[in-house]
Amino acid sequence: MKLQQLSVFLENRPGRLGAPLELIAAQGINILTLSLADTAQFGILRLIVRDWKLAKRVLEQAGWVVNLTDVVAVDVVDRPGGLAGVLKILEGAQVNIEYMYAFSLRREDKAILIFRFEDPDRAIEHLLAAGVKVVEAEELSQHVA
């Protein structure tokens, strides 16, 4: 139920974002979703890709610093209060959210959000107990061409 997210550390200067993306594209690796955060000195490119093992190996061989992180994809009802309901479940379970970002796909009346939890296993347990769908990696891949 956990997904593997690659975090690639980049210098915060023009042209640095394209290089790792071009590298994994050359290997035929499809990006399912990504997020980019920055500070004055560096950026963190967070990626969920179809073949994370190959992407990690290729990036590291090219000299990029890559961390692997467990994240969780959650179906959230796409209406006012949908996210608030999921957050209430996590708050009640005392699960800390380190960060989150949206997946660029909408299915029926649901949006998929990617969460990085301090304790992903506990978060999954409480979400499932509350009837919230946690999206598997294979299912996520099926919805992206």
C-alpha cells in the first residue's frame, strides 16, 4: 500500500530541473506524478515513477543524490470538505503529515493525494478502518497512459 517516492536534490539554478527528467525519459521511465520544493540553495524534486528501481539507479549513476521515501496515495472525495474529512481521521489517530501533494488525475468523484506520513503504516491502518481507500501502486499506474 505504500508507494516508493524518489527525492532528487538539485541546485537551485536555471537548467538543473531538466537534466534528471531528461535522463529518466531517455530510459523510457514514465513519471506518474511529481512535486518540486525549493530553498535559496537547493530544490527537492519528488517523483513517483513506473520503475523506481531503474530510475534511482540511473540517477545515482549520473551523480544525483537520491533518497527513497515511503508515501501513501489516498482517494479523497473531490468536493468541499473531502480533504478535511481525511485530515480529521489522521488527527484523531495522532498521525503526523510531513507533506502532501496532489496527483494530477481525477477519477469519478475522487481526487488522489500523495501523503508523506511520519508513520505510514499507522496512517494506512486508520484510513482503512475509517473506510478511506488507499491506492495501490499498480492501480495508480493503470490510470496514467
